[in-house]
Amino acid sequence: YYDVLIVGAGHAGAQAAITLRQLGFEGSVGMIGDEKDPPYERPPLSKEYFAGDKSFERILIRPAAFWAERNVDLLLGKRVKSVDPSGKFVTVGDTEIGYDKLIWCTGGAPRMLTCNGADAGNVHAVRRRADVDAMMAKLDSISHVTIVGGGYIGLEAAAVLTKFGKQVVLLEALDRVLARVAGEELSRFYEAEHRAHGVDLRTNAKMDCIEVQDGKAIAVLMADGDRIATDMVIVGIGIVPETGPLIAAGAVGGNGVDVDEYCRTSLPDIYAVGDCAAHANRFAGGATMRLESVQNANDQAKTAVAHIMGKEAPYDAVPWFWSNQYDLKLQTVGLSTGFDQTVLRGDPASRSFSVVYLKGGKVIALDCVNAVKDYVQGRAHVLSGATLDGAQLADASVPLKEVGL
Ligand code: FAD
């Protein structure tokens, strides 16, 4: 039994435990995670850790000893298979673990391909340390890698692999990369960068299946008959939120488990936080959505813990995100979904520029490439929902903080 039981030892789970102790919570805290490691940062898995620039110790969210020092019981390598909201316990194997409050922080499982060959041994996802360790162990002996999916994870993996001198083919089914999260200017810029670094980046690329020999993928076969010989396939096509046990217990949800502004699910004393939590986000005009970002995991964890400790502070944090590819540091603030106008600040050819997204004349988001000042100064405009003049915004010689004054 724990006063607060956290399920999922990733970003959100770790932050929930940290915040409980920071705020002086004196009850017992347990954290169950199905990976074998204590909480670690996931973003480096497609960046510095994959590139070999950071060791695993350096991506731990807290040093391994921290958890015992703060009296947080880590129950690792264990998977919660069911939740009983009336008896107030979860089941791990044959063991029942009781709780007073439950915080569900399980993230998502990588969406995998469903075509023939998708289960071959050298078809990899990029979600967990174990995924990346398995790929790293093979890198020396391979030269051709096919990446399926032109989202941030696929693009970041492509950047690391070209640095290692691998021949990379990147397949995106839609007509541009990053289509789900960014406007066309950003997509085209990154497509050009990857091609300039030698990536064979193909949009409108429809896969048929994977050709397998001796249990290993040896080629990706395309719908148009093309055959791409490969030594490894990396799949980065999104996640499926890990909400099965909660939904089975009766929680309301669809794409994720639904939560209110305090991160409460529809089940009593059960909160959900992070990638698995569908919430109404003010920065998306109040639309219900899941956000897959460290910011959201951390801020929602703080919201849930505050509520558990009797403080009602609705979740209202401005979304932000980053991505590192080659020497390009992208920082985003706000949510661009639903924009009706974009303004380009600076010249993409200079490799330092921003895209400002507007909706009904109001600034809703910025994507800033090697443009830290725009990122820092643009935040206030997103927060205030400022109505700003496009021509003024486009003038990169005027600092963003002075636009609209
Ligand atoms: P997770 O961190 O995934 O933690 C969930 C944990 O719960 C996992 O360990 C999972 O195995 C475990 N679990 C699941 N089900 C159960 C169960 N039934 N019982 C026990 N344990 C369970 N975000 C950014 O903001 N910037 C970035 O640059 C960025 N890059 C990324 C790169 C990669 C390769 C990946 C995979 C993600 C990246 N993200 C990035 C997203 C970010 O990592 C996630 O939004 C964040 O990890 C969400 O935290 P979470 O706690 O909700 O889920």
C-alpha cells in the first residue's frame, strides 16, 4: 500500500514523485515502472545518447541514489496489468498493491507497422533505452538504414545516422515531413537540410511490405514496385497511449484517457499525466488533445500533485518543445494547430529563422531554428494571444519584444 502510487517511471512519473517531496508530502510514495532502469530522459534517445555523446548515467533524471534518499520506492521491471478503482489497488503479476491516490503516467507504446515483415529482428522502434541499445549494438556492422516516418524522431535518427556515415533512406507517407506538427516552411527547410546531408528523403512514399530473409529485414518494398535494400529499419510513426488497464476499469477516454484541468480521470482518486492524458488545452483553443512533450509531462505532474496536496491550480502551461538535428536547434512555443497564416522571420538560407503562426491575426505559435531570441521573446506574444501585424513580424531587424509596442 502507498499513499500515492505512481504507475510509469518516465518523465511524468519522476516529476510527480519529485514534486511530492519538494512540496513536503510526508506519506508513502511508490513508483512502478516496467523498464529496468530508474527514470531517464527520453529525448536524448534519438539525439545525444544515440549519437554516443552522452552516457546513460548522464541522461538519468536524477542520480540513482536520489529515490531512496527521498523515500520513494521504485518498483522496476514490473508492469501493472489491471486497476481496481473501487478496491483501490493495482495488480502486478499476482500481487495487489493498494493506494490512496493513483497517478497514471504510462506514456505510450510505439505504433508499429502492420505489414508483412514488420516483426523482423532488425525492425526497431525508438522509445526506450533498450530499443536504442539494440540498434547501437548493430551499427558497426551495417551501412544502409531505412527510416519510416518523417516526424521529429525519424528526422533526428536520420541526422545521427548520417553523422555515423550510414546511407539513410527516409520514407514519409504524406507530401511533407513534420506535416502533423508544423507549417510547410519548416517542413521544406528540414527536407532540404536532410537531403544536403545525404539522406535519400522521399515524401508521398507508400510502403508495401518488408522483405525478410532468415528473420531479418533485407529490403523495404514500396507500393510503386521500388525495392530499397536495407540492413535495418527504424519505425517512427507515433505512439499508442498506454491506457488499457484504466479504460478496462471504466475510465472515460479514447485517444488517451480523459482528464480535467487538475489531471483527474473520471475514476475516483485516479489522475493521469503526460503523453497518455487527453486534456483540453487553452493553447489549442480549448480542444482536447494529448501532448507528447517533456514540458507537458512535467507541468501536468505538478498540477496533479498540487491537487493531491489540496491546491487547485488548473493546468494552463504554455506548450514548448525542441528538436536537435545536425547543428540546427529548433525550439517551438505554443501550438500551431489550426493556424491560418504564417510569417517568416529571417532567411532559411541563413539557417537562422523563425516561423510565426497566426490564427485570426493572433500569434498562436513560433517555430524558431537557431533563433533563441525569437523563442524567448515570442513566448509573451503566445501567452497574451497578441494581434500583431504580419509585416512588422516579418522584419527580423526588429526584436520580437518590440513588435506591437
Ligand atoms: P514516458 O516517459 O514514456 O514514461 C512512461 C513509462 O511508463 C515508460 O517507462 C513505460 O514503459 C511505463 N509503462 C507503460 N505502461 C506501464 C504499465 N502498465 N506498468 C508499468 N509501467 C508502464 N519531448 C520533448 O519535449 N522534446 C524532445 O526533444 C523529445 N524528443 C523525444 C525523442 C524520443 C526518441 C522520444 C521517444 C520522445 C521524445 N520526446 C520529446 C517526448 C517525451 O519524451 C515524452 O513526451 C515524455 O517522455 C512523456 O513522459 P511520460 O511520463 O508521459 O511517458
